[in-house]
Amino acid sequence: MKSLGTAAVLAASLCFSTGGLLMKIIPWNPLAINGVRNVIAAVVIGLYILALHHKLKFNFTVLVGAISMAGVTTLFSIANKLTTAGNTIILQYTAPIWIVILLFLIFGKKPDRTALISIFIVLTGILCFFFDGLSTGKWLGDLCALMSGIFYAGVFMLNSFEKGDALSSVFFGQIACGVFLSPLAIHETDFSAPVLISVFLLGAVQVGLAYIFFTFGIKYTDPVTASIINALEPILNPILVAVFYGEMLGRISIVGAVIVLCGILYYNLRKRRKK
């Protein structure tokens, strides 16, 4: 089962990594994209929940988790339209560092030396992105991507609580985005086959199928292997966009991306070694 679990985590990373390219292909308002893709994703996740006979929960923790999930997907969609796909996914990938910071601010849990070093490394990388963004006018997109990472940290934190439930938070967050944002799609004019196929793939594969692969694979894969495989997403995402869409990261952003990835991997590896 270990090899099957590793393969599932790899499949999840591959599915997740298509998000930037598909977002760039679709010429819609980012809010409309996020609304429709969440409707599709909710159907996929809903069928998965039924197949597992999983009982949905609804409480304050699940609600805040759902709001966090809605924030993640909405800000991710906006950021992809305002900055490069590479900047978006790398800045969202800073979520583990924000978890450490939020635990300190909310619960007073002091970060250890490893966490402090990781925070310094990642924040240095983030400064590179914003320095590049100020020169190219894409700083607002970078800010949305960074906020997406903060909301993503909230999802991970709340789902680890006793009353939290990952599937419930994801499902309700998708339903909320679908109800409030999908009606915006009626104002769009391009409903060509490539656009509709891309929207469907965003919801069914990049969100729905990816999450199913990930929740299965993480059960049978050790954290170090999973974290390393998961690092493929912020690498593959901008590569796919560069090859098929022609969008390139700025030179300073590339430096920032390398620094952020090194900081996150350092944190994950050191944390696992201590355990």
C-alpha cells in the first residue's frame, strides 16, 4: 500500500499543478471561474463523500474551515489573473510558515529554532516576489496569492482540531463559492469548447480528483515523502504555463521561488527528523 499511496500523492500533485495553465486559458472573470469550478468540484467531492458513507459535520470549526477554503480558492483565482501563475502557486505554498505564525499569534505557541530559520528564509523569498512585483506592476496579484497562503494555513489548522472535518469544510466551502460566484458566469461571452473543457477540468480534476488522490495517498505515505512530492506542484505549475502559454517568471521572482521552496523543504525535513 505504501507504493500505491506514494503514487496517489504524486497523482494529486500532477492534478493540482494544472491550475495555473487552465486559469490562464479561460478568458473569464476570476470570480466567475472560481464559482463554476467549485460547483463541479462539489459534485465530485459529494460523490466521493457518498461513496465513503462519510457523515458531514457542521459546527463553528467546520464553518471557519469552509470560509478559509472559500478564501483560498477565490484569492488563488484572482491572483492568477493579476500576476504570474508561478508567483501565485509559490506564494500560496508558504502556508506551513503561516501556520507557525498563526499558532504564535492566536495560541501563544512559540516557534522553535527550525521554525524561526524557516520563517526568515521564506520571508526573504517573499520580499523578492514583491520587489519584482513593484517593478512589473503585479504586486496586487502577489498580495492576493500571499493571502491565499494564509487562508490555506487556516484550513490546515482548523481541520486538525478535534471538531474539525476536512471533507465537510472543503465541501461546504465549495458549495458557498458555487452559490455566490457561479451566477457571474452569465455575464461571460466566450463559451467555446476549449473554454468549457478547461473549466470542467479545473473543477473535476484540478480540485475534485486531486483532493481525492491526496486524502487517500497521505494515509499511506510518510510526511517527508509526501512533502517532497507535494513540492512538485509549485515547480510543475509554472513550467506548464511557460511551455503551453508562454508566461515566464521574472528573474528576481525565480530567485524568490528557489528561496521559498528551500525554506519550506528545510522546515518539513527538520520537523520530521526531530519527530
